[in-house]
Amino acid sequence: MTTKSKITDVTVYLSGAQITRQARLEPSDGVSELIFENLTCTLQPESLQVSAADSDNITILSVEHKINYLKQADKSDEIGALQAELKELTEQVAVQESELLLCDFEQVFFETNKDLSGSETGLKASELKEAVLFYNERMAEIVKKRVLCDKTIEELQGKISMINHQLGSFANIQQIPVSEVVVKISAKTSEPANLMLSYYVPSAAWLPSYDIRAKDVSSPILLHYKATVSQNTNESWEDVKLTLSTGNPSINGECPDLKPWYIDFYTEPRVSQPPQFNAAPMMKKAFETRSMEILECCKIDELSIVPEPSASVNESLTCVEYVVNELYSIRSGDGGQSVDIITHLLPATYRYFSVRKMEKEVFLLASVRDWERLNLIAGEASIFFENRYVGKTFIDSRKADEEISLSLGVDKTVMVTRVKGKDFTEKNLTGSSVKQTRQWELTVRNLKDTPIEIKVLDQIPVSLNKQITVDAAEISGAELNKDNGILTWELTMEPTSVHKISVKYIVTQPKNTTVVLD
């Protein structure tokens, strides 16, 4: 006999999902056969499990999987919901059209009886005045009502058109067969029992995403951990208990076999020309990866989780599971459903960073420690600072060392300018050598009403030829890395303050040679 079942629990992995169905049985004594109908054809038969957990009177004798090509995947729930909505909208259009018809009747009536002049009406002047006023008021209301009805009908017709398009898409879907699971049981009594059927499907997944919010540079980071859950099983998950797992059953579970590692002499390829020195990539790398000390302006002693999380966390040796508190409904092929997981308050320190030679804007970075405790998965993050959207970044804790640096975007209230100094183009001849001088003036402005600390980077050239020398004549107290020429200033800026930096260097070269400095 066939039995009706409902999906109650779904564990969604990074790839795939474990689905649990429940059926209420009233078995007869002895051996009987039950059929779970209209299941997804994407289920993996080897993953089938059947149990009667709340009853000791039922014994599972066998479980058999079949594909029924005479039936197609059941879209009746989705189609039925759309058809019900279409019917309701059509009825609303009919009501509005009836209102328009009444407006027509009333307008015709007033137009027919608007001539109240003459002695035949028997109306006094005051009564005639009241009748005219009544006529004008009613005609204004009729016109207003007609406009409102037309607008409402237009909106309803737009919704009806979209639903008709959606219903038409179902007719174009290729017919997909369904699975059936035949379960043979032996019952000692006829007492009702719940039969649980679970199976794995590969056509489901969840992707992490984050909202990063910072109120100001004296507040902690609020990290909102979310997931986008999608499935294409041709089954509708209605009001299911959802669990998100970082596990991935699709990964091969076999232990790898270590092969021999053979080595030989390495022959370095010949280079026809020496590599050209380009400082831009080095500056970019310094901007992205150079270590920075943590500011003292914003310190929070310990990591805390915001009360009332959206999910409870279960950790095991192989994965982390987030058991979502609320029930969710996720339809097949709907593009994904956003699910709240948990929100963290992160102990963060803030720092400003500027490479004015490459980028005119000043960036605000937040450093977060103890990130290992968050069990973060690589994903896209939307950034909000001071209640405004800043942009997007990508969080990948696998590439972090002791801390994660989160870019909070550009802060317009901190500015750095870089202009040519008075000795920018000075050039002197000394014996057999030529000396060229370059000078840059940097001005750092803190327009905020709070103190900040900022790291400013610039550079002087690095010579690849012994005949060319570079002398740092003035660096305004910067830390100079002689290997790459990077200049670093660690500045503490008071509110609404200005700090000036001067960079001056001298390049000495032989006569009749050319060195490009501009």
C-alpha cells in the first residue's frame, strides 16, 4: 500500500543534502509492504535508511528503490499555489471592474438629470444650489474612484501576467521521472507508529555570506553569518528543520596512497635581458600584506556571541553543524533562500592605511584576532561602516595568520595629499657624474573629531646597477627598508590635525647615461 510522507528534517552540506521524511502508519499484524511515492529521482539508493524509532513493534525486513518512468516529478504544490493566487487576483480584477461599471451608471444618471434649471423642477434657489454642489462633489468622487480603479487593475494585471509566465514555464520543463521506495515491514501489533525514511541527494548546497558592520572606530565589529541555501531536487521543502553542515559527503573518503617523490638537477632557463625593476607591484604587495601594529584606540577584551543566535552550533572532529532555530521553506530551483546562522561581536582594532603614490584614497582596516574560534568558511562579505554601504570583500580564514584584516573601505574624513617639492627637478653636474634630486611633500589630515593612527607608505628608487647610487636625503623620520626602498611612517593624529612629510632623494649616475625617474 502507498503511504503519504512529509519532509521534516534536512541537513544541507556544502555539496548535497540528507533528507528525512516521516510517515504515520497504522500497520496490520504480520508482514506488509509500504510504498513511498513521488520521491526525487536524484536520490542515491545506497544512502537509503528506514527506521521506526519510536516503536519496538515494527521490524524492517527490506528496502527497495525503484524509478517510476510512468510518473513525473510532482509540481502540483507549486502549480496549485500559483493557480490559487491567479484565481484571487482575477477576482480582485473583477471587483474593480464592477466598481468601474457602477461609476459609469452613476455618471450617466447624473449626466441625464443634471438640467435643474427652469420652473418645472419646482426647486427653490437654495435647493438648486445644494443640488449643484452635490452633483459636483459626486462627479469629483466618481472621477477619483475611476482613476484609482484603473491603477489597481493595471497593477493586478501585471501580477497576473507574471504568474501566467511562471505557469507556462512548468509546461516547458522536461518531464522527469520519480523515485519510489518499497519497504517491507513486520508488525507485532496494529499500533500506530512513525516510519522515518532518509536519503542523500547531490543536487543541493549552501554558500556562506557575511555582513560586516562597524558603527565607528571605537566600536566592535558585528559579523552577521548567513547562508544561501539552494536545491534542485524537484521536491519542495516546506517548513523543515534545517541543519547546515560544513561537511561534504561528495568528497572521496578513501585514504590516499603516498607515491615516491623523484628529484633531479634543475636547469635554470636563460634570460635574454635583465628583468626591469618595477616598484608598483612591490608597493601593492606592501599595501596588501605588510604587517601592521594594532592600535590601542579600540580594544575589547574577549569575544562574545550576540544573545539569541539564529542557530545552535555543534562541533565534531570532522565538521561543524549549525542547527537553525526557525523552520524554513525552500522550493526546488527558486534560486536560493537566505538563512540566518549566527551573529558575532568581534574584538577588533582599527587602523588607517595610505599609499598615496598609488591611490589617493585612505583605507580603513579592521584587524580581528581569535578568528579560529568562529569556524568561518570562505565567502563574500558586504561591508557597512557608519550606517552606510561601503562595498564587498572576500573572507578566507585559510589565508590568515594570527589575525584577519577586514577592509572597511575608504574614509573620506582622513586625507593624504602628495605634491612635488621645491627641489623636484634639481640637476647638478659633478666631475664625471650627474646628480638628480627629487622631492615630494605629503600632507596627512585627520578631519575626524577622534584621534587616529595611520600608516603611510611611500618609496625611493632602488638601484640595480652599481654605477647608479640612491641617497635618501630626507625621509622625515620614516623607517626605510633598504632592500625594496619602502618608506613607512607610523603616525598618531589628534582630532582635526595636520602632519607634513617630506621625501627627498638624490640619484647619482655617470655622464651620458639616462635614468628615468619620472
